[in-house]
Amino acid sequence: MWANRGHMCAAAIDPEVAKLRTMSRSIEELMNVDDPFTPDFVHRVATAKNDILVLPSEPATGREVLHRLQVSARSSASGTILSGGGMVVDHGWIRVFGAGTPLLPDMATASGFPLEPGEEPPAVPGLFLAIDVLGGQFAIDSGLLAGSPGELCYWAPDDLQWTPFGLGQAQFLTWLCEGDLDGFYSDYRWDGWQDEVEALPLDQGISFFPFAFTKEFDLATATRSVTPIAELVSLHTQMAESTNALSLPLPWPALPA
């Protein structure tokens, strides 16, 4: 099981992402705020203890994604979106969605939001923030996962279910920058994982055999293979459906060819 998983501290809920909006506000309304989150985001990343890489993107692309999500530049969700295409954490072990890249979906697309702001999205269980190299998912609960609205939850590939993480979105950024990621993933990291994971394209992950959700799994003897993230999510969904249909991972979007 993942080390130290569960409620880590009292969550500071971002009111803008606690309830995903469907009303249509203009990009000017969303951008023109007195206290934008981007400077705070830039400072946290620049002073991070953990390995962080912000992927490049065009500013206009970030504004378009923010518009689709209908959250303002004040929201903690805006940090990654307006600062880059995404964020690669801990040598690529965690991939955080932002404005999108050819191999990493933007946060709106990952979360199932429509292309046109204000259109009614399908039922959105949560705001999909990040995925790790093993297919584990981080999302802000919109009321349909395992936590409280606005709380970070983690879908784990070892027990195939969502677990409240006990953090809000801004605290998640702090954890990514300063937290004990080695401790959290200690049961699933092998000697030399950094070079192996860092070399992967962002649409590829690692699968174990025997699978991490089986009693036969043993890190010391399991084999590893490079697997597309889409295949990992599909496999996890099939396994979760066969054991716990109420706790499925979020779907992985199809990326442009």
C-alpha cells in the first residue's frame, strides 16, 4: 500500500474549484483579478526542494484553458495553466496538467470539459490535476469521488479506489514542491528509477507484472514494462469495474494524432 496515504492535514479548499462552474464568464473577467495566483506559483516552483520542470506553452493557450474551466486567475488551478503546458515532478514520476502539450492533455480536456466555455459539461466527478507514472490519479473532488467537494483525492493502482488526501489544491502544489514523495511511493520505487522514468515520453508509464493490485506483487521480483498511459488507465478501469464499480479512475482523453 502507498505509504502515509490518507488525510494528511485539514484541507484548505479553493472555493473556485470546490464547485466546477458551468456559467460563462469572459476571459477578461477571469484574468482581471486583484490577487492572481501565478506569482505565488512561480515562487513555489522556483524554491522547490523536489525536482520540478514547467513545460513551455503559449500564454494564449493557457488563457483558453482557463476560460473553458471557468475559473479565474485567482484560483490555485490557474497556476500551472497560465505558467506552462504542464509540470513534470520528480524526474517525470508525476505529470501535472496545465495548458497542454502534444503528449500531455490540458486540464480542461483531461477533466472532460467542452471546447466552448459555458456549454454544459458531462457529469464531472472531479477536476483531474495530475497522473503518475504508474497510472495513479490526483483529482479535486466535485462531490462524486471519496472526499468532500474541493478536496484532493488520489486513485491508487494498488487498491483500485479513490482515497481522500486531506489537502486542497494549493496545498497539493506545496506537497509536490516540498513533500516526501519518496516516502509516499516507497513501495514502488526501484534502484535507478530516476533515469528510467526521466527517459519516458509523457504519454508513457510503467506497468508491473504481477500487477500492483495483486497479492502476488513484489517489487523485488516484479518485471516492468513501458506502457502507454491510455492503456494503463484502461486496464485499471477494467479491473476496478470487476471489483468496485463505484470507484473508477477518471477516463483518459484521446490526444490529437
